[in-house]
Amino acid sequence: MRILFDSKLLMYKDPFGTLIPGQGCTLHIHIPETVPATKVECILCHPDGGLYKAVTMPFQEQVGAYHIFRGDFSLEDTGLFFYHFYITTRDGGFRLFKYGNDTNMEDGALWQLSCVPADFHTPDWSKGATIYQIFPDRFCKAGSCDLTGKLEPYTVHNSWDEEVDWRPNARGEVLNNDFFGGNFRGIMEKMDYLASLGTTVLYLNPISKSFSNHRYDTGDYKTPDPMLGTMEDFRDLCHAAHEKGIKVILDGVYSHTGSDSLYFDKERTFGGNGAYCTKDSPYYSWYQFKSWPDSYESWWGFKTLPTVNKMDPNFLEYIITGQDSVIAHWLRAGCDGFRLDVADELPNGFLMLLKKHLRQLKPDALLMGEVWEDASNKCAYGQCRHYFVDGELDSIMNYPFRTAILNFLRGQDDGRGLENTVMTIAENYPPEVLLSNMNLLSTHDSPRILTALVDDFDGSREEKANRRLSPEQRNIALERLRLAAFLQFTLPGSPSIYYADEAGMEGHNDPFNRRPYPWGRENEALLAFFRELGTLRKNLEALRLGDIRFFHAQEQKIGFTREYKGKSLRCYVNFSGEDWDVSGGKVLFGYNLHSAAPDWVTLSPMGLCITEAE
């Protein structure tokens, strides 16, 4: 018999998940009567190990062979805390730690508990949204390209169906300077298409004037890239999206600029007033020169991406606090929030200031961060991040869910790992953040999900350029993608479609995950499936806003409920090789069913369904 405590279950910790200051919390720990416990304490510590408080847990009652000890407490301060138990016995004492979903004496991990601000709220429209991510150069082109300001050498593809440029130049450099000409007008032409997928948020990769196709090398923060269109075009795009009930969020790239920019101007494209050109530049203090002008700090060593001093007062005024700051400029033009590139590299002070001014300018604007790990306990560059405990960010790019779904559907997890990942994130994140998270399967930084589900090839760029899924691999991947998308759309958060995933696009990582959308060559059956998922989320409030509880997660079978306002939905995924009998409830949606009778269903292998409790 083991000591029992599971922070994810209300019988041991109530309430589930994060707290706010002053909110009561009750812990129960079940200790076998064979352990002569005389006293139990919960030891709460700061992340550095310093003691915050010790909570005494008196004996409450005996149930069967277990003695139950109960502790009641509240947290006075916001912050990230960790805890373990100290159990005193007649013979001495020992510490109790977390060991997976179990407990262990004197060895293991700590339990985590976050206390977040009482007034921490995310925009209502971000909760349970459906996001569509567009890499602007590669989605849709309408009209001709404006090449104003583009520097040689660059390539404009003659055909939308050509392969992306992947070969380094003679100096071994990959310049990302080939363009297909996707633009704002092209996106507007496809607004009905986006709406048909149930899209409620449009996320655009960088749109500011730059000299690469990815545009993370910002040249001018306040000017749209001429290839994409004018400010008037962007305003029209936002207006068209808003008419369809779709919000627009932009990529905020504030850890670095381009070397070829108004601010650095290494190539003297912008008139020679940048920090590289003169120490009298108004932007000189933005940068960190080791020896001016040629030795400077740059992003991951890329000399084309000089990093900025994020807390420089001039930079803060330009980006955040000025009357015509960058964020004010784009909010006035119609955008509804920002996704922050490499949020780990933006100091807590920068994020706090940005969030404050963003809310002042637009009370329901969204601030999302690019974080690849569990953002609740992230430490980066020697700093513990305060994304949630200081209310800095509204949502996160939810890579942990992607990893868990891939592990499950590649047969590396029988379902227990997926349950643990989902419930750990649900426990560690504020509830409103959980519902606003960007639940992704692919992005511009990862292989296409169709490829990732069956092929983890890690060869050369040339090999990847010529690599395609075999017909057999593709059929397997398409089946798995339906299950992956179903999980993405039914788990808590905001599912995000990376453009053309719904059309069956494949490809390894950059640049092969950034090929143009295959208009006219879509996989129509897959596209129809994604549209059905979008309709489900629109019609079923519990899928957007409901609490989650797993009732099955093993043997390659996943089952969980989403509950909201008395409505209970049961979601099933069968990745096993055998039928799964599901009893009771009305079938609302199903794929690959043996039977779709209204009150019962036998779910076949590679099957999925949603039932509604009667």
C-alpha cells in the first residue's frame, strides 16, 4: 500500500489548478495505517528553494486501511510555488515527493502551484477560438507584385507551383530571398474560404517591410512590405475579416531587427542614419556593439539579425509607450493583438509594459507568446519567467500538446503520456489561458503535420527537397491526421490550422514547410473533414469552453469529457487495432464507425466520435 496524493484529482486537492490570492485550498493525503504517521506538513517553497510557508495537516478520519490528513491554506502573494510533504512518524520522519502520477519517499519531483492575479483575464473572443495561420508570401496572390525597395539578388517565381529555393549561394548562405507574391488582396479573396473552416482568428506571420520572404528581419516596423500591399490594403483586410467575425493578430518581432533596416542600415538602404552608419543615430542605443560598427550582438549569431536592448528607453518608446508606437500604429489600422516572436528573449519588464499599454489602447487585445515548453515554470537566460503569475501573456503556442499528439499517433505512447501532458498543462495554466492557447499541429518552424506523423527523416536539405511520402505513407498519414485534428479541435484551447495542412500539404522543416498553398489541388475529403470540425466547435459550446476529464487513456484508446453549463460531451479516439464498444449517448459526430445508431456505437480502429450524454 502506497501513500496516496494526486494533485490533479479534487479528492486530494480542491480546487484544481491555479489559485488567486486569498483563495482557500484544501489538501488531503491518504496514508496507510501501516505507516505510523503522527504529523503531516505541506512544505511550500519558492522556485529557489526558499521556504514560503509550512501548512500543518491534522488527522481527519480513517477510511478503510488509510488515515486521511487534511490541510487548509491560502496564498497571500502571486507567484510560482513548489511543494512536498513532510511526514513525522513515531520512528522519525521522511519527505514525500511526486513520482510520475504517484508518490515516493525521499526522492522525486515537487508538486507545482501557481498563484495568479485576481484580475487576470483573457479576451472573451480568444477563448476556444479557431485560428488560421498564414505565411503571407505563400497563401494567395491577387494582382501583381510591387518590388519597390527589394534589393538584388532576389527571385520572384514565375509559377505558383514552383519549388521553393533551398540551395545556399556561392558563399554557403541561405538568404530566403525567393518570393511567390502572396499578398493582402490574396488573403481578402479567400475570406469566405477561411470562414468556411470556422476561422475566428487570423494569425499572420510578419508583414512589415523586410528583405526576406519570412520577414523576421524587420526593415521598417511601421510600413507593410510593398509586396504585400499598402496600409490601405491592410486596413481593408482587417475590415473584411471583421465582417466575417474574424480577428487579426500580427507577429511582433521585438528581440532583433534586420541589419538592413531603418534602424541599423548596414547596407545604407535607408539613407545612412542607422546605428551601423553613425553613433549619432537616434537608434544607436538600441544595439549592443562590442566594437562599433562591425562587432555587435546578433540573434543566434546571424549577423543579418542584430539583437536590441529591449529595455532601452528609446526602444520602449518606439515600440510600446510612444503616442505613435508600433503597437498603437497597427492597432489603429485594425489588428486585434500580437503574437510575440521568441517571447523567452523579452524581459519580464518589457512584457509587463507591453501588456499594460496594449490593454490601455484596446481593452480586448490579445497578447500571445512563442514558448515551446510548459510556460508556467519556464526559466530562460537565467530568469524565471512570470508569464502567468504576473499576468504578462494571455496565451501560448501550445507545443506540448503537439508533441503529445505526435507521440500517441506514432505509437510511442499508449495514451497515458497524452493524458498526463494535457492534464499537467491544465493544472499549471490559469483556466482562461488554457482556453486561449494556440493548439497547433504545424507551424512555420516545424515540419508539416502530415509529414511528421510518418516520416522523421533528418537528411540534407537536398534530400528533403526531393523527398515525398510514398502512396502508402500518405494514406497512413491522412488517417492519422484525422485523429490528430480531432484531438486538436476537442482538447481545451484554440486549434490552429497552419495554412494548407487542411489541404493535405506535406513537407519537412524550413523552407519545405513554407511551400505555396496548392489551390485547385486540395485533398477535398480532408478539407471537408476540417470544415466539419470547424462547424462542430461553432455549434458545441462545451468543446470551446468546457472543463476536461479523462475517463480512458491507455491501450491506444483515448476518452475524455468536455463539460460546460450542464452539457457533457464524450470524445473518443481509437488508435488501437481492435473495436471499442461505446455505450450510451447520442452520436453527434463520428468517423469510421461500424454503426452510427443514435444511442450506441462500435468504434472501429482509426475511428473517432463525439457523443452527448442523455
